Amino acid sequence: MATYITIRPAGTSPAEQDALDRAIDEIILSSDRAAAIVAAAFVEDYLTTALQQKLVHDQAALAEMFGSGPLGTFSAKIKLAYLIGLCSKESANCLNTIRKIRNTFAHNISISSFEEPRIRDLTNNLSVPEKYKVTLVAEENQTPIHLFSEPITTARQRFVTSCQMLLFAFIMARHVRPPALDQPII
């Protein structure tokens, strides 16, 4: 059974939306290696912002913790996101899979395609597209637009769609707080 996520455009500024649109265009048009690295970097950046918004706003302490400190790695951020209830265990597993795919592309020059067996097997672990359905609602009385409704047929499409859905969830997380730790945002 899918969980529905409703997003209202008010969640982003025009400049942020423009940057996000450009990044998504870059991801869609680039090579598999570049798409994996850039998409994962955006997911990590938005996860970092969502985490920082849930903590005390002490810029010096946040810079120390998230810079080269204990929360400086994607892995540590994923663990913290799970522990504070920002994401479910399943979503944390998906984030770790995205991290592994990024690292495989970044550190293994012989891997250049999402269709490489090692990468394809990892993308099969990305359950976000089946678990969540995303709708965009511009105005209260308008018909919602269902995003990511097309069937997923390739490993690259599964990876990119998973990253996009997580990006939307982390944008949303800046504006709402889950009612309880057992009810994560994604």
C-alpha cells in the first residue's frame, strides 16, 4: 500500500525551485556516472538542510558538527535522520543504497552504467517509488497533479525517481514536523 505525500509549491522559494529544476535537468541529461554523483549530492544537501532545521540554530555548532565533524558524512546524516524520526528505516535503507551507488560510480572507473549488474542490483533495493505516491497541489480547489506516475523500466529511472522523491520529502520536512517519532516524513 502506497503512502501519499502532498506537496504545495509554497514549500520552496523561486530561487530554490529554479536551482532544483536546473539540477534535475542536469541529472536527466547527463551520463549515468554524473547523474548518480550529482543526484546523490543533492539528496545529501537537502537531507543536511532538513536535519539542521530540526536542531538548535547555532550556526557555529552546526558548521562544526556537519563540516568535518561527526555529522560530516552522508552515512552519519542518514543515521541521524532515522534516529530523530525524519525518515523511516526503509527510507534510511534507500538513502544508504543511494550513497553506495554514488560511491561505486565515484570510486570505480570501470563502472559507467546503471545497467552494470552491481549497480542494477543495488537499484533494485530502492523501494521509495513503490512505497510513496507524490501529488502536487497548487491551490486548495485545484485537481492534484500526480508526480512520478509513469512505470519504472530502467535502473537509472528507479535511481533518479527515488532521489527526486526524497528531495521533495526533505523540502517538505523543513515545513512540517512529524507528529511522533514513529511517523517519519518519508
